[in-house]
Amino acid sequence: MIAPQPLLVAARLACDAAASFLFGAGLFFVAVAPGQVGGVAAARLRWPMLAAVLLAVAALLAWLVAEAASAGGGWSAVDPALLRVLLLATPIGRAWLVRAGLALLTAGAVVMAARPAVATALAGGLLASVALGGHAVMHDGWLGDLHMTNDAVHVLAGAAWAGGLVPLVLCLGRCADRTLLAPARQMLLRFSVMGQVAVALVVATGLANTLLVFGGWPQRWATAYQLLLALKILLVLGMIGLALRNRSAFRNRFGGDALATLRSIRRAACGELALAAGVLMLVAVFGTLSPQ
């Protein structure tokens, strides 16, 4: 049987990745490509979004069981009494109840094909609720509230950027027809603006989170937490580099061979997606570790 800690990491990864995709893709269709170019991509992502929301619910159930096994010292200790205590008498359990409620509401909105803005807002709430059980609990009072808010903004900004890359790649794949170049250009312009805001927020809140967690700049880079944090920073810098490359291609070469430029932007966006997957994996691991 899988040990509690690896299952906990896998559950965190699955839940956060699913919520990031739901929020980022939903925001893309609401704010970036609500028309012709985005319509077909939205239809193609209907089943993946259903799968994502079901994955989030299943991952949350696995998360609860893994937390109980970790708290009880092994799988043999998991029973209804332990689960009840965990849910009702611990901050981790209360945060899980909030996340479970948001996950079920999000699932209902996606399954019933509610307005995209509604499903997107609920997915954003599910994603932001990760801050309830994160390292922000190390602080009390206003500092704890500030840390929690900072964490929520950080994950939402990151998901708006990374989650939006999935429908962007699909939409760019449809734009081989020159009749779609004008709406594709508008879509890229909107995504560029949203991406710049998201990147700025990711960097600012990431720096703030580092200061809040360590009380200054990290000094012990050999520890597991700080090593994984350094790797995450490198991956995010790689994503920023690819995003800047795409922005330059869009601004300087779109008027030339537009189709070749779109293909180049699409390849770079796929690279950003791969790096974003690495970031999510790292966060799932060091989110379970002590910063010290």
C-alpha cells in the first residue's frame, strides 16, 4: 500500500493542478477569447474540464485519508473517530471541509454547464482555499491574514497564467485559417495583458511569501524545502523568459509571416506548460515540508 506521505503529495498535486486548469481555462474563455476562436476550444475542453473537477473531488478524499494516516501514525489508525476529530477539531480538517464544499459546488457548476463566470469563480475559490492549510497558519492575527491573502493571490495569479495556456495552445492550433488571424491577434493581445498582470503578481507575492515564511531572505539552501523552492524559482524564471519571447514575437513579427509567428508562439506556450507542470509538482512536495 502507498505510504501516507507520497499519497498526500499526489493528492495535493492532482487537486491543485485540476483547480488551476479549471480556473485558468475558465478565465481565458470569459476574458480572453469569448468569441469565435475560443468557442470551439471551449467545446473541446468540455470533457477534460469535467474530468478535472471529478479528479479534484477524488483527490480531496484521498488527501483527507492521507492526512488522517499521517496524524495517526499509519493506515491502521484510520477510523471514523480519527476522521471526525481531524475534521472538527483541527485547522487542517476545517480547511478541508471548506475545500470540499467548494469542490462540490464547482463540480455542480461544471456538470450543469452553468455560466462560465460562475464555474470560474467557484474554481478560483477552490484554488485560493489552499491558503487555509498552507504555511500561513504559522502566523496569528493580522500577519496570518496577510500571509493567507498573499498565498491566495499567488496561486490565483499563477493559475490565471498557467491554466490559460491550455486553451491558448488549442486556439492557436485552430488559427491556420487566415480568416481567423484578426481574432487570433485580439486574443493574443488580451492574453498578453492578462499575462503581464499575472506575472507581476506571481513575482511580487512570491517575494512577499518568502519574506513572510523566512522572516528575510533564505540562507540555508541545502535544506530540502529551500532547495525545492530554488528549483521552483528557476522554472518560473524559465516561464517568464518564454513569455517575454512570445510577447516580442507578437509585437515585432505578427505583421510579417503571421502563421509562422503563431506556430512559434504556440511552441513556446507548450514549453511554458511543461515548466508549469514542474512548478506544480515541486509545490506539491515542498508544501508538505517544514520551511526550516
